Amino acid sequence: MEEPTADLIRAQLRRLRATAGLSQEEFGKQVHYSASMVSAVETGARPFDRLFLGRADEVLNSGGLLVALLGMLERERQPSWFRPWLDAERGARQLRCFQPTLIPALLQTEHYARAVIRCDDLLSDAEVDKRVAARMERQKILSRDKPPQLIAVIDEGILHRQDESFRFLMAQQVEHLIACAGRPHVSIHLIPLSVGLHIGMSGPFTLARGVDGGWVGSLESQLAGAVIDAEAELATLMARWETVRNEALPRRQSIELLKEVRTSWT
């Protein structure tokens, strides 16, 4: 599969290295890679990753060019339906996320994200790595200057999926949720098990409010997803949001429940 942006990254890497007057061996020493590895990356025989390109940007004083191009490549690799949502997510002032089955992507640890993505046995190891890296990159919107407000409503049942092999993974993930909930711009609300059936069990959804005050929604299914911008459909999602939010515990009670769940996994 041809990837013009990947070819551009390799071409820019070669150009920047040559401009700096560095041989592959000299450059490799500075980024802690062998000359043969540098050659393989530049020719496309070996894939590049964010760590390598980040080091290259620093050594070659490129102003973050290579990592920025990698961001473009990662966006291009996303399904076509998902790209408009990524743009909405990055430009959002507020995000409202409801999840009845999984920890929301923006709040997942790398280990949890890898376990979830790995469930698709049609994906190669390389594709799993790419998807995990892309998910971690998405989360950077929460640590940037002027991050969006994130309000996440999560079904408590997600935190009790029993599997001894997940014990460390879940303990780490719950600890991460508690840490995230301590940020001033992140609110996590749990729908307790005692609630039983509720309208949100129909499926997850996310809403993003842009700088212009307008809303966009996102829905995902087993096969694909959809970005929602029609007024009537958005009104339905907003109503569903109010319902699930009303079923959830307040912020402080949710944090206390998370701490109880953490104890059960440790």
C-alpha cells in the first residue's frame, strides 16, 4: 500500500541529515540507533516510530517537522469516517463521552488500550502497535495548554470484568482513572451497578462542542462508525446524554467508588 506521507517523512529525514552534514553512522550515534538501522529506516526497509522521529527532530533541529508529519500520517491511516471526528475532537472545547462497555479511549492506559485492540485477531502486531500509538497520541489533547473539558460517564460494570490475567492491567487502569479525575478539566461519573437497565446500554456515544458552540456526535459499531451533525439526531443524543448523566453518581462519589474498585483489584 502506497503511503506518500511516509515517503515524505523518509525523504525529509534524509534531507535534514544531509543538511546537518551527518553520515548515517554519526547521526545514528546521536539518536542511539545503529547506522544499519538508520539506513533501513531511510530506505523504508524498517518502519519508523514516534520515539525515533522525536530524537531525529531534536538532533537535526527541525522544529518538530518529522513528528508533525507523523501526525498527518497517523490521521491518514484512520478510517475515512473517523477523520472528521478526530478534527472535531482536537478542536473541541468540551467532550461528553458515554461508555457502557469499555474505558473511554481518551482515558485508557497504554496496556489497557493494547489489550482492547489486541482482541481483534485479524490485526498484525505492527497494526496493533500503530493503533495503540495513535490512541496515545489522541490523549495529548488532555495535557495541552487550554485542554477541552472532558465529562465521561462510565458504567461501573466495566470495572468488574473478572479475569485474573487482567488483574495488574485493571489495577493500573483504575489508578489512572483516579488520577485523571483529579484534573480540574476532567470529570468522571460512574453509573453504579444498582441502577440496572438504562437507555445508555444501547451503545456508546460521544459529543464534542466546538469553539463556535456547535455540537458534533460520534457513534461506533462493530464494523464502522458515523459522525453525527444532523440537528434531529444530535437532539436525540443530547437527550440520551442527560438521561445517562442523571443515572450516574456525582464526581466525588464516583472517585470514592473508583478507590473501592481499586482495592478489589490490588
